[in-house]
Amino acid sequence: MSGEVKSESLLTGTPVEEMVRMRDGVRLATDIYLPEGWDRGPTVLVRLPYGKRDRYTFMPFCAPVFTRHGYAFVVQDVRGKFRSEGETLQALNEAADGFDTLEWIAHQGWSNGVVGMFGDSYYGYTQWAALASGHSALRAMVPRMSGLPLPDASATGADSGPASSSAPGLKAPPSLDWAEYLLSYWTDQEVREPKLDRSLRPPLAVFESAFRELGKRSSGFDLTIPDQIPLRRFLDGHPLEGRPVPVLHVLGWFDPVAKRGIDAYLAAVTRPDWAPLQFLRAEAVDHENYHLAEAPTPAGHDHDSDDGALARLLPRYLGPAIEFFDVFLRGKGTAEDLPRVHWELANVGDQKSGRWPPAGVRRQTLYLADLASAAGDPPGGLLSSTPTGRAEEVSWRHDPGDPVPGSGELLSLLHDFPDERDTGRRPDVLTFTSDRAERPIDLAGPVCVSLTVGSSAQGGDLFVKLFDVFPDGAAHRILGDQVSYEQTEGEDALCAWTLGHTGYRLAAGHRLRLQIAGSESPGYLPHPGVPGNRWLLEQSLPIEQRLTSRPGAEPQLTLTVLPDGIDP
């Protein structure tokens, strides 16, 4: 460990950078911010891979907010990123490095040995990794827009990305977005953006060409693609199997990572020793913190580039964490002063409840009907409250050379919030639409589907999305998910899983739409139509996929709704 930073040098409000030594001698670049007149007290720690002083992370803007509220604020570039030394390797070193950083903080003269951790996405994961290390200084966490590999899932360092499927018996399609992320962010200290020649085959050659251009490789990429190599990321055991700590789980209904975030929360609250310390906050935002109320983001309201917009964001972004840390790091009040679940009903506003889903919800099932008319222009499949009671089937052609366009930048979906009505008119997309709502419908909990499907290739992909269809015909995404399935010879596959959770009001006069496709471009590697590892295949062929309905086994969409609604 390196020497102590003198607190007198930090009183200007600007950070002092310390190169903190890890157990193997590697030094990690660490910024320390202290409040004016600081003696010692609790610390908020952020460990991130995106540049501790980069505008994108806005940590320098967060620092004065934390210090004004009486916290030392410490931000660290993780191993191998930006100003930190060591090998650039996603996920595998975070538990040990988290422990060593906590140990260093606990022995500084400006620290009272009490630490909370905060941050979004990957720097939500570094919190779970530090917790797994078992260091006693970590007293509370606020992981935002993040997930946690559950104890019964793969505890490897080679992750398949935020879209990893948690559906029983189903896998996630290979993510091109994840491959590009590993190439760009986890090759070396800097962010790399080589030009990708997407015409190269096999698909792996696209990235091999980019690595040759860079003259270096990404270890994280090689641990994941074309095959995942299992390596343990939590050397001291899974975080939920260790010492319980207070956790404020923060997620966004429009974030593709939200499904993994809610899974982590639900896994924690089912453990008797963890449940009293778990809190949930869910907002109508996407991964990059754009809000539905401003979607699409107007000029002058983009916090990624406009300082005024960022200043308006910070109270919502930091306020819940400070309130949480005040209780668990400073002893100001008790856990009973905090709402167990603070959730936003999109298009209405903030709600509070004692659990998630809230008390009083019920399941509402809609059946997919008129299958034969679900494809084409205009599509005519129905979401019906009653099953048809008849056998039906519809087929569509999946062409890997002409994949279905996706929803745009999913991590910042609400920045542009595209109208996707035209995608539903493609012949390779199935569309099922409900009647217009006579009164508002409040969704508050999981959204599930059950589909019996098959293909001429004995397997395929399903990309399933739920839309709000406005009176003028515009279709805006509420949530969605994707799985790959395989089928036994001669038998179709039953694909039943949870698309995700949401809190969303469908206004009167609006309709729900369920959309099913066999691909999504450019985010995912299309099913090739032939057997083998998709990353290594030179050739691909179109396939026929089918959706079937039989009495007692109808395809269905199951919603979780508040039957009496919520007054706006």
C-alpha cells in the first residue's frame, strides 16, 4: 500500500491523484476529494473503467455534491484503464482490487473506516465484486443500471454482456454490441474505435481485422468469443453468500440491463438475512439516464454535452444515494425512514410501496390470435382477452442477410425514442395488437410470454418487444428481450420467459402491441440457418420459422397490472 495523502492539500475542492498500490505491486490512479475543513469521516468510493475525469462519467461534477453533504469522495480508474497500471482485463480483478482499495481508504488519516460505494453499469459491478471480497469497511452500496451474476448462474469472468438470458433452458443470441464493447473499451487503457469491415466472413474475421489494425488484442474478448472460457470472478464466494450489507438497487425501466438488476434485487430479498437491508428505486429512464418525460431529448437538454442539463440531472441522480448513505454511513435516521420500494409509474410519476411488485397486483393474460394475419402489411394479429380455442399456425422467413432493424441505441433509447411502427409491416415480423384501452392500464411488475415455435433449422432466435401504440399509430417500445432456442427433432419448442419488469401507464385510447422477429440488427449476430458456432461460419441460409397455437397451448402475453390504477 502507498503512503497517506495529506488532507491539507485537498481543501481547494480539486482532486489529488494518488497511485494506490495493490497487493501485486500494480498501482491504480485514484482521485481524492475532501470537504472544506475536513478532519475525518465516511467515504463514498467509485471504481470505474471509463475515465475518472472524463465528461462522460461526470465524476468531477458529482464530487462537490458529495463533499457538500459531508463525504470524502474517491474515484479510481480500475486496473488497466486510463491512468491506472496493469493488464486491461474486464471483470476478473475487481474483487481483489476492491478489497485492496477499501483497505487503503480505511487507513488514511481523512477516513473513519466507513465506506459506501456508488455508480452505474460496470461500476455497479465493481461494488458487488468488492462486497464479495468481504472487507469490513464496506457498509452500504448503491449499484445503478447494473446486474449481478446470480449464485446459480455462471460465476465466470467471461461475460456475454448485459443481454445475457436468465430464461430457463434458453440462451441469449450472440451480441455484436458486446463484442464491440470488449474491443473498444477492454483492449488497453484508452477507448479504441477501429473501423469495422462488416462484410468480412466469418463474423469473427470482422474483429480479427480490427485487432490487426490496432496491433493488440482484448483479453476480455478472447475469454468470451468465439467460445466462453469459464473463470471464477468471485474468488471468495458469491456476494449474496457473504456478509449482508444495505443495498439500494437503482434501475431504469427502459434500460436493457434492468432485467438483471431486478433479478439481483429479487434474489437478495428472498434471503432472510439480506431482506431487511434491501431497497429498490426504479425510474422511467434508460441506461444513460435519459428520462421518458423528455423523450426524445430536446436541444439543450442533453446532459452528455450540456452542463445546464447535467446540473438539472444531478439532484435526481445523486439525491437518493446521499439520502441512503446518510442513514447507513452517518447514522442520520433509520432504515424505517426510507421507502422500501420507490418506483416511477411511467407517464404518471413517483410511487412508494413496501415491496415489488406492489401489493394488490394481478396477472392479466392476453392471447395471440389470428396468427395467419400477423405478418404482412398491414399486420392484423390480435391480442385478445380470450383464447380462440382453435388450432392456428403462421410462418415467416428469417433471412440472415436481411435482418430486422432494431430499436436504435438501446442504452440511450430515450434520447431519440424512435417510432417503430414501420418495422411491424415487414413480412418477417409478427405483430399482435390489442383493442384501444377504454381506461388507463397500469403495468407494475413482470411481463411474460409463452410461445410455441419451431424452424426448418431445428432452432432459431426470438426477439420479442412490447410497444405502446399511440392514437396516431406511432409505436414506442416499453420493453423487450431476446432468446435463442433449440428444438427436438419433430417437436416444436416451448419458449416461456420473463421479458422484464416495468412500471408503465398505457393511456386511454392507446393500444398494446407485441412484436416477434427472428433477428435484430445491428446489435446481434443473426442465426445462420446452419449448425455450428456463429462466429466461425462462412455461409448462412434463410430459414422458415413458425409460431403455433393449439387449444390449451395458445401463445400468450401475461401482464402484471394494478386493477384499480393509480390517481395521477
